[in-house]
Amino acid sequence: MEKFEPAAKPVPAPETVFTDAKGTQLTLKNFRGRIVLVNLWATWCGPCVREMPSLLRLHEKLKGPDFVVIALSEDRKGWEKIGPFRDKLNLQTLPFFHDVNSKMMFATKARGLPTTLLISRDGRELGRLAGLAEWDSDEAMALIRYYMKK
């Protein structure tokens, strides 16, 4: 977690639209009241694929009324790629979404994939981590629990 960059002054996270598997349009406002870990990723990104199992384990350990993981795919073909990827790696319980036209990626000025944003209960970016991380490590869990208690 040494690569995690806390926001000096948390600013509102972008309210760009993304979709779920049914095509429902959502924004981060739909998740207000919880700490949200937004992971920008793609099926063709090796480091992204490597960290997916740890995101699933993190989600399974902490999911609930106070925390949620959003795995936000940057794949241009959307659910045509996301669905088979999720099934192949047995990640059905991880909340997957599609960042249509990469709006969130551009709005957050993410420089590459994976990039993970930690969003506060009121929709502000608390910090981010660019690159691969073990999201179910003791350090990552402690970081997230710290923000959950605030």
C-alpha cells in the first residue's frame, strides 16, 4: 500500500455514467453512504487480471452497508468481454460494471490500468493507487478500515 496516494484535499469524484450487466445506468451517487473502492481495469491488462482475485477476496471480507468494490471495466466491447472474463475466472460475486466510452477513466485522469480510487461516503476521492496491488493484504484491509471508521 506504499503506492497509495492519499488526497491532500478530497475533491468530489466524477459522476459519470457506467452500466451494470443489465444495462442499467448508474453513477457513484448510487453508492453514497458507503466507502467505495473503484477499480479501473480491462480484460487485456495483465496486472488487472492478476489483482482480480484479491479484489474478490476483499469484497467478500468487507462488503456490506459500509463498503463496496466496483470493478469498472474499460473494455470497449463491454459486456461481450466482461461476462466471459468474469465466468472464466469464477468472479461472479464481484460487482462488475462497464465504463462506457471510458468516461470515468478520463474524468479521473487515470494514467493507466489498473488504477484504483477510494471514494468517501459522501462521494469524495480519498486517494488512489496506480498499478497492481494485493487488495486483500493486511495493509490494504487496514487502510480501508481506517477510512470506514472515519
